[in-house]
Amino acid sequence: MSVATAIEFERVTKRYHIVQRATPRLGAWVVNKLFEHLRRVPFLALDDVSFTVPQGQMLGLLGTNGAGKSTVLKLVAGITQPTSGQVRVRGRIASLLELGVGFHPDLTGMENIFYNGALMGLSRQEILDRLEAIVAFSGLEKFLYEPVRHYSSGMYARLGCSVALHVEPDVVLIDEILAVGDAEFQQRSMNRLLELHERGVTLVLVSHAISASRDLCDRLIWLDHGRVRADGAAREVVGEYLRYVHELAMPPSHFLHPARELAEETDAAKRGVWTRANAPRMARVELVGGEGSAMEEVRTGDPVRFAFHLDGADSAPAAFRVALCVSWPDGRELFHDVSEPIEPGPANSPVVYEVPVWPYLRGEMLLGASVVSEDRATVLCRAPGLMPFRTISPPAHYIDSCILAPVTTWEVARGGDAAS
């Protein structure tokens, strides 16, 4: 049986016009008003976007600020209309876009529950049927008969979220709900969303909490300057997006081109690499496989070596250590390690760090390195997360929710004696 479509975008374009204004002086203001129509610049919030969302799917929208995510939600909610194309939505919609929109500041919390519920399409009897659950969910029992103008911003958001989540919708639109209220209320809201998802409600989520989007959503759409850049399984799209963000945030790395020497120290500092005077410095780093060949990908279960080539190691005034750190592109560390003390030695002798069995499952990773004094108290050279590499895993190792495949053995303990 085919699954019904809850949301459909067919070649949707949304165009706004931005008025470019001059210096806010009286003369400029008069000129602006007279010639405002000539100063309008078109801005495409969405450009020929097409996708469908099956009923019951949790879809996440990913992208930088201004990519068009909130515009998609507003089009689905009917708050604005497309410039061209068609938007089709089936069923009752609950919008958690601007929590508390429709609340009257002079009405009490209780009165605003009825007022807001009516704006969302609920009858008085439907609100009465849900009232106890809404009040309990909000946790605002003591303040229900106070005008909401006396509420804090967190209390305001709690009440709006509670009403929206109890509308019994077919489609829920969520814009940064993960940032509403304290940690306890956020968890309660998350549990409610998962409950709605299990009941077959369609959810469209916008959040900058990438890990939450990856773990919660069935599918992610990455929007970039109003166009769909990627659409697919959540983990795959997150990986592509994080690589893109890393490329924007980090300048090109000389570590990706081993033959290229470090630039002058001032230029290196701009890239996040710096070295103290007379200290060993990183010339290049190589990722070396079990057969001794350089590579850019690591395979789960294979031996891996990181070869650090240092300039000035032969003339270092004292012993030193090399430290490394492997992390995700978003900065979360997977592991770090520090070498034994290294005495000044011959030039062109790399410092090699070996992992006999690479335990990590597939993903994009970053290698960072530094040179520290023997007592580890002083950093002599620092080269943070500047060498991206990829781990690939054979199907036998791949488990979607795990990151580690340790070397282990299985054994049947005969006779019930595990110690033997």
C-alpha cells in the first residue's frame, strides 16, 4: 500500500524585494521615498524547490542562516504564498514557528489557552477536552490566572508550545523548538514530538542542533541559498553539510599538499598554525597505510600510521613530544595521545604514530597536532584540526548508531564458568 503524501512542493519559488537605503538623513529619506521603487532589489528566498513528504515522516531542514528553511515552514503553514509553483498540504497543521503569536498580553494564561486554541482551529469543547493535559504539560498551574504580560519569555514560550503540541494535528511545523525553555521542558517537548511521530503525525523540523536533527529525523533536506543541495538519509546529509561548514570555517590546509612547505610564520598564524622561535615545527603530515603508501581514506579494521615530518627537530634545544588529536568536524574529540620524549635527532626522520587496528566506523574526521615540551607544560608548535580524512567501513562492520568497532572475540564458556 502506498503511503499518502502529506506535503508537496512543486517547483516553488519565493521572491522578496529588499529596499536598499542610503544614509538616514532628512534629504536622503526624501530621496529614498521618491525613488523607493527604483531601489528595490529582488531576493530569492527559495528558487525552484521541489520535494514531497510522506505522511508520518519526520523531515529536518538543514542550512545556514538565510538558506530558506523558515520560508519553507511559512509556506507550508500558509503564512505566506509562493511567487510561483504549488504548495499542497493535507490535514490540520500545528505551527511552532513564533511561539505565543496570537496571545493577548492583557489576558490571563487560561484565557489565552482558549484564545490561541481557537486560532489553531479547535472548538471550545476540543479545548476543554485537552485543557488538563495542556496545563500539566506547561507546568504553569500557579500562574494561569495572571496576565501573560507578567510572564517571563520562558513561561510565554512554554504556554505557546503546550497549546501547539496538543492540537492533535496531522502536520507539525517546528522552528528551533529545541531551544525553548529549560532542559527539563525541552526533554518533555522532545518526548511529545516522538509520541506524535509514532502515531503517524508528519513533522517538519528546523534546528541548528545538528546532532539532534541527525538522530531524530528520518530524512534531511539541506538548503543552500534557496536551493536544495542535498536530500536523503539524515546521517549522509549531515556528513555532507559538516564537510561544507568545515571548508567555510577553515582555510585551505598545507597538510593536504605534503610537498608544499610552510609559509612564513605570520602567514601560518593566519591559518591557525604557529611555532615558537627555535622550536620544531610541522612541515607535513602523512596518513600512511599498512603497505607504507600515503592515503586519504582509512578502512575500519586496517592498520594506520600518522607520519609527522618536522623541520628543526635536529636543532631543537631540548627534548620534546608530539601530540595528536582526532576529532569530528564539529570539534568533538574522538581520542588524543602524546608521544614519549623525543631527543633532537637527524633531519628528515618522521615521528610515526601507529594504530594497529583502526577501530572507528565510517565518517569524516580531522587530525590535529602539536609539539610540546618534555614536561608538557609549553606548546612549541600548534597545528589544530587541519588534515581532514575519511573512514570507510565494509558492510560487515557498519552499524548506523555506533562509531566504534573494537577488536573483540566471542567465546562460549563451556560448563558455565566464564572465568575459565
